[in-house]
Amino acid sequence: MILNLDVKHSKGGHKFNYKLLLESSITGIYGASGAGKTTLLNIIAGIEQPDNGFMAINDKLVVDINSKYNIPCNKRGVAYIFQEGRLFPHLTVKENLLFSNKYLDKSKIEIKLKDVLDLLKIKPLLNKKPMELSGGEKQRVAIGRALLSQPKLLLLDEPFSNLDRSLRKQIISYLLKINATYKIPMVIVSHIIGDILRLTNNLAIIDNGRVVAQGDFFNIMANSLVPEIIKPHRYLNVIDTTYTEKSIDNSLFTLACKKCHEISFNTENNKINSLEIGTNIRLAIRPDEIALSNNKLNGVSIQNQIKGRVYKIFENENSTFCVVQCNGIELVSEITKSSLLNLNITVGAEVWCLIKSKSIEIIYDI
Amino acid sequence: MDSFLSISNQELQVIWLTVKVALVSTVVTLPIALFISYALARKEFKGKVFVESLISIPLVAPPVVTGYILLLLFGTNGVIGKYLSDWFGLKMAFNFVALVMASTIVSLPLAIRTMKTSFELVDPNLEYASMTLGASKRSTFFRVTLPLALPGVISGLVLSFARCLGEFGATITFAGNIIGKTQTISLMIYSNMQIPGNEWRVTRLVVISVLISLIAVVVSEIYNKKKKYLKK
């Protein structure tokens, strides 16, 4: 168990009651502004003390108010990446990165400065002061600084705020690389569900100071636990693949699904051209970019046709969502209600998921 | 014939004593002001308003009153001074210690107020960031809070130093105006103003006094300008 928490807390007249069990290597904390997301992170980090309850990280007790047990913030091994980076303005980037060095057991250092510099591409920034950095650079340095404190758990509070779309994608890529390289569990807070879903499907939904739902995005949605907060059209199909081959003219690239090698995706994304065969690639496809057909189509420009069976169907006012099981992976397709009726799609029906190569978004490559 | 440039040994000795008192007072002020200003800026406790008001008294009360209170407390027959004298043979009034005490008490509120403001300007979130990186509260204070508040701390010390240079009321009451022992620049200016024909001496001491204060303020300004990261 990465995190087991059951605490009561009050602050400024507001009451918070968090019950949380985290097992996934990346968990997204989602909720509206003022729902209590940051307070939860502050309690995990030890910045705020709960009034009651307990918390364990990696099965080790950290807080137990009843027995007055509390490991202080600086001894918890929980690194916190704050909304604005919070780099120390009087120190250079290098000094910021090595800030925690003084407090570490030198024999237990696993994450080294050189590796972090390479991973986050921040070597040219070493002698600069934080005020000379751009928003994206600041956030990368803050991530590097947190990593170099050799954390057992990484907390990220709105790490994408104040960043434009391309920088968001860049930081998401870095976070996924970090998770894959160092296996550090992450808890990430964001009010943008798309950003979270690019990192993980595993969510905890916070509303009014409480954890109102927890688990896989689609299960939360399917069980209608929090329909007002989380809406199906915000869903994102995220699939981990391996780059296996490219066409002779270097225009089409094949990505084999990791869970099931029989399924592969063809894309024209030029970014892949510079990568080596065998590179791991995470891709994302929006539900409204997946069309359904009863049969495999011939003579169409659509590059990806994947056979599957309808597992679940959800409907709301405007759309219908079909969960299609395709040989070990689930794809969520958003179609209109009339299409559902015209094609006579029911649970258990065999369908083909049609995905244009242009609809495939590359999230990261490692 | 006295002229503006003919400075006497007695004057040099008075200037040196004044600078010495101001320096020692500033050194004594530093840890006290740091502790109190940080506590006032960061901690919430019962009676905080009362403590803040008490500290500010020497700033608003006539310095003579401050000097008189010091005399009542630490004079040879004072509430505390009596015991210090009887038990340890310590004389607190009318000597160098009295000069330092009077200057420190009068200048302390200035230092505390300036430092408190600069500590309040340090984003507490940076302190939290430091703690999540493994630093204890003490280490965070010395590695993050103090360096960021340093321009304000320096300004507070310079103000305190300048206030000590010009201290008059509390000093004359508690330390006296003893030539060669407790006479500082301000007291010497005052004494010489009473004597006709000593105008050059008075002017000279005034100019020197202004110059010393000016140097301190300029040094502090140059330092603060270098710390650009505090400017938004």
C-alpha cells in the first residue's frame, strides 16, 4: 500500500475528512477549485497537521494522532512539487537542485544529479538564478530538486498551471519518464482532467473536503458516483505501446500495444521518425475520435481498424459511450444515439473501432 | 585659533566612544531583534499585541523617560541594579554598559519593526518547500528565511546603528554626560552649544556625525540593490 490515510482536519471554519487508499504508481487527485485538494497534499507532506486520524506511507506509520505520533515534514521522505515551483530565489539552479544533499545519507543516494540533468535537460541552466528561467524551466528544475531529495513519494500540486499546452505535454512526458525510470509513486493534483488522464486512469475525486470517489476513471463514471464533477466526454483513451516498424517512405509508423501485441496502431506523427525502433510510446485517443462500424471497411483512408466486442454502453443527453474490449485493451468510443440505433449496437455486439492516424496523440516516448 | 579642521584629541576620543557604543549596541541588538522579529512575524500567541506594544514604547515615549525607567531598574539603588551591585558588584549606570544599554533599548524597536516586515515578506511557502526537502525548522531559517530577509535585517541594523549614534535623552539620564567616560558626540555637541566661541567644534561634530550615518546608510543601500531577487 503506497498510502493509507484516514484523517479529520479543520481550517478556517472548513472541515475536511479524507479517507484514501492509494495503490497505483500514479494517482490523480481531481476536484473543483477550493474542494480541498491542496489541503490533502499538505497533510500528506506534513505541512498541515490533522486534528484526528492516522496516515501510513509504504505501510509505515507516519501520523497517528491518538498516540501523538507524528513524523515531521522534513523526515517523511515526501517530496512536494508546488504550483509555482517555489524555487529559492537567492540560490542558483544548481544550489536549488542540491539543496537536500546536506540532509541525505550519502550511501543511499540512488538518483544522481547527472542523471536528473540529462533526464530533464536542465544542464544549461545550472548557473542561472530562478528569476532568469521561463515557466517550463522553473517547473523542470523544481521536479529535479524534488527528485534529488530521494523521495519515497512525490506530490505534485497543479504542476501544469501557468504553462501553455506544449509545455504541459512536455512536463507530462518528463513525469512519465520519471515514474518509469525511478519507480517513485506520484500523487498529482490538477483541476484539468485531461492532464491527469494523460498520466493515469487512477483517480481520487475530492469534493467539499471529502474523497467522494476513488478508482479507475471509467468505473467511477460508470457507477455514476460523481456525475456532476466528472463527465464522460472528458475521458481519454491512453494506451502504452512499442514502436515496431515504419513504412518505406517514412510516413507511417506502427505502434504495437504492450498489453496485446496483436493490436497495433498506425500513425503519421512525424515526431516518431526521429525515434529508434523499440522505443516505448504512450498514446492518447479522444473517445469522439473513435468511430464504430459493424464490419471491417475496405477502400477507406482510415488507417486503424480494430476488432472488439461492446462491453458496456453509457448514455447521456447528447452522446453515447461504448466501451469496447479489444483483445485485452478497452477503448471508449463516443457516438451519437442515432448511430447506436442505426448500427444496432448492443452489449456483446462485435464492432470495429475506426481511428484515423491523425487522431493519435503521442504523449511521451522513453 | 580654532578652525573647522583643527580636531582635538578629546573630540577624537568622543567620536571613537560613540562609534564603539553604536557598534556594540548593534551587535547586542542583532540576536535579540532577530529572535523577537521572527517570532512576531511567524508565530501567533496570546498577548502578541501587548508584546508588540511594549517593545514599541521606547520608540514613542520621550527618550528621557526611557532613561529614567532604566535608572529606576538598573541604577545602583534600582529594583534590579541593587541586587546586581550587592551580589555581583556590577554597576550598570553611568558607565560604558549604561551607554550600550540606553542605546540598545532605544534602537531595538526600530530594528525589530524593520526586520519583522522583511520576515513577513518572505513567502512561508518557500519555508515549507525547504522542509519537504529535508531541512529542519532551524536549518530552514538559516538557509532560506534569513538570506531572503537579509536586506531588511541589514536595514534594521543600519537604522539601529544610526539611532545609537544620535542617542541623547536616555543616555544623558542613565549614563550621564561624564567627559572622558560617557560623553558621546550628541552630548558633546549639546555641552559645547552652551559655551560661546565653540561653534566650529559643534559644526565639526555635526558634520562628522552626519558623515558616519551617511556611510552606514549608503553601504546598506548598495547591498540591498545587489539583492534584486526580492524586487517583484
